[in-house]
Amino acid sequence: MKPLALVWLAAAFCLPSFAGLPAFHLHDTSGAEHSSGDWAGYKAVVLYFTTVDCPVANSYVPEMNRIHDAYAARGVLFLAVQSDTTVATPDVVRYAKEFQYSFPLLLDPHQILVQSAGASVTPQAAVLNADGKVLYLGRVDNRVQDFGQQRLNATVFDLRDAIEAVLAGKPVAHPLTKSIGCAITRTGSESK
């Protein structure tokens, strides 16, 4: 096996590891500011990586709203993250209203949260603890099997299972799952 292949394997099967949540101050589509300090006191933080023109990500917004409604009262903070830095802010604002997100959609122009969570595709969900440690990264569920292939209804609920494990103080059984969707293009010096 070539060294590059070893690096790919390590990246493909390991959750991101960093020394904690980087300090950030990001605005959402309503203009409200969110910071890393806001995470204190939450049992878990769910980041939903999306972009305005990804049909797979857009198809999951109703399910993400249902998951938010099921877990927000149990101490879970939900934030959507606009992952494509080339989309104009007014377009993201219009998109958030059109798709009726029930939780804030953050503008992440320097991809701070994208980088921290190790997100690579939209849609992709990350479950973190309040310190920013990634406990789960992957698909919402198994409804989308591959490009152009999807089930009528999901049979495996990866994100819900991960949240339940974290709330119960248990390790996530499958901390990394394959996400199908639109690739996130990393910007400038943040590219890997």
C-alpha cells in the first residue's frame, strides 16, 4: 500500500481530532451572532452542514426540523452551517426562509465549523460535545443510499442514534458513517 493510500485510510476512518472548539463569532441568517461560548451547558451540539443548491441536503431539512423538535428540549443545540462560501448572504437568507429551518443557519465564511468538524459533504451532520469534540460525523439516516438511489423511508437512523447515545452518556456505536451528497469545496489556506 502506498503512503498516500494510508493517509486516505486514516482520514476516512477517523473522526477529526483537535484540541477543542476554536473561538468563533458567526452570524446567522437573521443577523444574530453566535459564538463558541454559546455551547456551554448543552449536552450535545448538532451541526447540519448544508448549502443552498444541494438537492440531497435540501431534501433532509424537514427531517432535521423533526430531529430538532425531538431533542432541543433535552439539552441539544442545533445549528445549520452554510458550507459554500461563494453563495451570497441574501441568497442564504432567502434559502433559510424558503426551507423553513426551525433552528439557526450560520454563515461560516472562513469554514471554521466545516474545518473543526471535518465536514466534507452536504448534507452531513456532526454531533459534538460542548467542548467541540466530534462524537459523530456522517449521514442523517440511510434514506439516500447512493446518487439516484433512495428508499421511500429510512430504516437506520444514524443521527438520532448518535444523539441518544450521547444523551445517555454512552459512546456512539458508529461514530463515522458515509454521507452521500454535494462535496464541500475548502477555501484558500484552509484547503486540505
